[in-house]
Amino acid sequence: MSMNSFGHLFRVTTWGESHGPALGATVDGCPPNVPVDEAMIQTWLDKRKPGQNKYTTQRQEPDQVEILSGVYQGKTTGTPVQLMIKNVDQRSKDYGDIAEKFRPGHADYTYHLKYGNRDPRGGGRSSARETAARVAAGGLARAAIDSVFGGIKIKGYMVQMGPHQITRENMDMAHIDQNPFWTPDAQAAKDWAVYLDELRKSGNSVGAIVEVVASGVPAGLGAPVYAKLDTDIATAMMSINAVKAVEIGAGMSAAMLTGEQNADEMIMGKNGPEFTSNHAGGILGGISTGQDIVCRFAVKPTSSILKTRRTITKAGEQTEIITKGRHDPCVGIRAVPVAEAMMACVILDHLLLHRGQIGINQGKIGE
């Protein structure tokens, strides 16, 4: 009942705290003989690690992953894979003032009420530092998808920072890895740099919207009721720190459409059925259609800001607080590789579930 695990067949359990000696993930259910090594997983961790530019926390963590079990001679053995990432740049003294105070917007208050014991150093278990373990597990999931199934690509990017959205007509996926915001709109990246720099210097923060797309996912993944593919994707994304809303396809905007506008029409193409639009985000009735799976989530502004805020102490006294330490002015930036990792874990999990129950799709079109 500790609730530190997710997934059905590909099951990930994360462990560790922000300022502990290490954190990591235990991954059970990874297929055997998947080629993987630390360098492959490190590729994804390097996208998430802090201190890479002035727009993220300046905590200097190499996030170097170590594989402790489940891999022999460069291939998975089918047994649990233990992944560990050591913490090397903790600065716990920054949190001495909050041991008796609750930071507004943080989990301090709820953790205290629930457990009666919390680690105030960087938020302990509630810290976004925990997501490094998810990215490591996601790297293993990607390797398994490529090795066992193939043909699936997962890409995440920011589409909005505060009130500033990208221009969809300007989207060029080649730009995603060429700016610190993981956005496909080069002009938006320039505008966001100016906007976020001003907020950062003033000690403030801002929220963001991240979009992640999985292409090449075969039709048939998911189930009609309790293991819907979109349910598991939404659960995975909502579990990411600071995420407050998740939508699939048209999402909340679907409420503004008519049935005629929203229903994705189907036609027969040269290679089989085709859809004329993708308001469903690649999922109908909880089952993938074969179209791109499109998910977006909103990340709230970082709650740790250099602004005086009213709060209370554990003794119930009214007081004020300024949160010190090294924090992201827009946590949505480093949420992008986390979103990709969670998508990879869910997709692999459902590929394995589908293979176990169905094998290959039973229904045929045009036969």
C-alpha cells in the first residue's frame, strides 16, 4: 500500500529522496535479451538533468545512472533491473528555515497531516528530483520497445509558457533540441527567453503546457473499461510533479465542438483505413486507433519563489516565508523528458498486455 509503483506488466517502483544519498527505480517485467547499457539510458537522463542553462535550477547533478541488476553482457535477463542515481550536490542548509513552516503550494502541509513526519530537505519524496528515476526507467522502456516491437517514436515539447503559446504553423520538430525550452517554434523560444529571464530575475516563476506524441503505435492497445490506454496515460502524466491537468487529443476543447466537428471521419486509403482528423488523440473507447497518440498536460508555476508569502507553522502560528534554494523558474522545461519517459513506460506496458492477451489483432478490414 505504499503506492510507489506504476504499470501492469512493465512495472516501475521508484525510491529515494531529493537530498538522500541516492534515488532510483526497480523495474520488473522488462523482456529478456533487450540490448541496453548505462550509456543508452544516460542519453535520456542528460536531457533532464539540472544546471544545463540559466532557465533551470542551478543544482549541479550529473545524474549518472548505474545498473545494479537485471543486465548481463549488455542484455536484459528478464529479472528485475535496478537503476541507481547518486545525489552529489545536496545543499540541505537551504531548507533549515522551513522545517517548522509550510511552504505555500508545496506538499509540506499535506505530508505532515498524513504521515506526521516529513523530510523538509528539498521536499524529500515529493521533490521533482524523483522524476530522474522515471526517466531512467523510461530509457529502459524505449530500448525494449525498439528491440521487441520497433517502429514507435515518442517526442515531447513545450507548447505554452504562461500566457504565451507557440504558433502551430511555425512548428518544426528539428528545432526542439536546439533551444533550452524543448519547443518546435524557434520564434517562441526567443520570446520565452526574454519573458522567463525577467521572471527569473524577479524571483518569480511561471507554468507551462507540455505536449507529447507517440507515433507508430499499432491499433488495438488498451481495453474498453479499466485498462483504457488513455486512462493509463492520463494517470502517468498526472503523477508527474506539479501537473494539474491532462488532456488527450482535443481534450477540453472537445467541449466546444459539435458532434459533426469532433468525430474523426474515416476513409479507405491505399494502405487501409485512414482518418481525416485526430480529435480523439489516437484513442477510441480506450483502445488505440493506429493514429498518433497525442497528450498534453499543464504544469503549475514552481511554488518555490523568492517572494514573501504568508503561511503557518506546525505549532499553528501565523508567519511569513521566503523559499530559498535552487529552483526552476519554469518546471515545465524539465518536465518534457519526464513526459516522454512516462509515455514510453505506458506504451511498452500496453504492448506487453496486448501481446499476452490477444497476440495479434483479431479484427480485419476489407477481407
